[in-house]
Amino acid sequence: MICVVTIVRYPKYMGYFGILSMALFHLPLMFNRKLSFYKLLGCGKNGTFDIHPDWRQWAILTISNEQLAVSNSGFISWYIRFFKCKTQTLVLKPISSHGTWDNRKVFGEMPHLANEIDGKIAVLTRATIRLTKLQSFWKNVPDVSSQMKDARGLIASFGIGEIPFIKQATLSIWNDIESMKTFAYKMKAHQTVIQKTRKENWYSEEMFTRFEVISMD
């Protein structure tokens, strides 16, 4: 199983064509029988959960049994080329996952924790935030975002989401699993938020997935 995430960045003043793409791209993706799951996503400004959207940057996430970059074929490819967008495509192989997305285990049955691997690792953390917990959640985001930005071994991170403020995710790419673990388990702000998440029951749904990074173009 392969997950492909394409980050699409529109030229200045053309971000509204990104908004339009969120409607137009559904049809070719919906009828692509090679895909088992897809999402069209907006992006935050600072590479993680962010209350401020980046209107020029959007994301396409697909899951299939083969390496399938939807940005390189058909209508979606034409649309991206026509508006002279810059793209970055991440090809990821899931190695562990727990939780659900839209009440589905989109990567099937997988171990909750991955075995140690060499090389780059990516982590996708996504959640649906309870309406009654929105204030608490967003109040705690800045401290974690600040620590993540300066974390050792972080290559890149992208804040992506389906619904502003409510359905949010972060995709981060790390040099190695030790760098990721140092941030996840030893950074004080991150640990504090994890504890609050469990104690205060912030999320109505969540999913945490680790990937081996096959390529970054």
C-alpha cells in the first residue's frame, strides 16, 4: 500500500483557483478505481496545525496499491500546469497506524508501533476536534508549533486539513526515527499537549500513522 501526498502551491493572487480545485478534483479522483482512499486538503501557514490558512497552498492525498501520483496525469495534471503551480510529491509507505479517518482504517490492519527503520520517516497526525474543545486545542497549538519548527532532524512539515479549525492534520518528515522520537516524547510542550488531549478528551476521532519515505520530489 502506498500513500502519495502532493503539495500544490499556486502563484501569487491565484489562490482562489486552489479553492476551486477542491471542488473540481473530486470527480476524477472519485472515478479512479486504483484509489482506495483520497482527500483534498487545505494547508496552514506554518507547517503544522494552524488557525491561519495558506490560501495559495493545497494538498492531494491518495492511497492505492501502487505508486500513483495523481498530479502527473489527466485533468488534475493539466490544471496544475495551466496555473503554473509548484508541486512537491511525497511517496510514502505506511509502516504503522492506529485510529481512523472518516470511521475507516484507511491503511487496513497495521501494528500500532513500527519497528526501527533506517532513513527518513514521515508522521501523519490527524484529528477531528470536538466543538466544545476548540478553544482549549487552539490555545495550546502555538507552543508545540514553535518547538516543532526548531526540532533537530525535521526536514519539512505541512499543516493540512479538511475543515478549518475542526478537522486538522500535520504531516512531518524527519531525517531518522530518533529525531522524531526526541520531539514526540521528550519535548515538554508536546508531552503536555498529549496529556491534555487524553485527559480532556479533545478529539472525537484521531489517527496516527508512521511511514517510510520512498521519495520526495
